Amino acid sequence: MIKGISAWAFDPQRPLPEVFRMARENGFDSVEVAIDESGPITPETSRDECRRLIEQAQKAGVRLSSLASGLGWRYPLS
């Protein structure tokens, strides 16, 4: 079983590499990152930037298990 935590559980000002490290130190195996209009991951985030985040997570010893988003509240598909 993989034990994960959402990046939303942390202070939004905390950089993702620090979130990854803290998650690992507290016994989590994975982190759910979030995409938003402003933040470390946006719709404009490049593939290379995403790869760097994956590398940072791997270096901290966690997986990126899923992607959360609140964009549907502002831009509903309906």
C-alpha cells in the first residue's frame, strides 16, 4: 500500500521540493501535487519543468501519485 498526502496539506508558500522532503520525513510514500492558475504547476508549466519536479520528488524519496485541481470550480466543463 502506498501512503500519500496532498500538497494542499502544506502551507501554499512552501516550495514543492520542501513539501516532498517533509512528506518523506513524516512517513509518506507519495505526494499529490496540484495544478492551478498560479502556483508551482500551472497549465503553462513546461514538460521540462514537470520533469524537474519529478526528479526533485525522486531525490526526496517520494512518488508523485496524482494531480489535484480546483480549476473546475472556475472553469466548469458544463
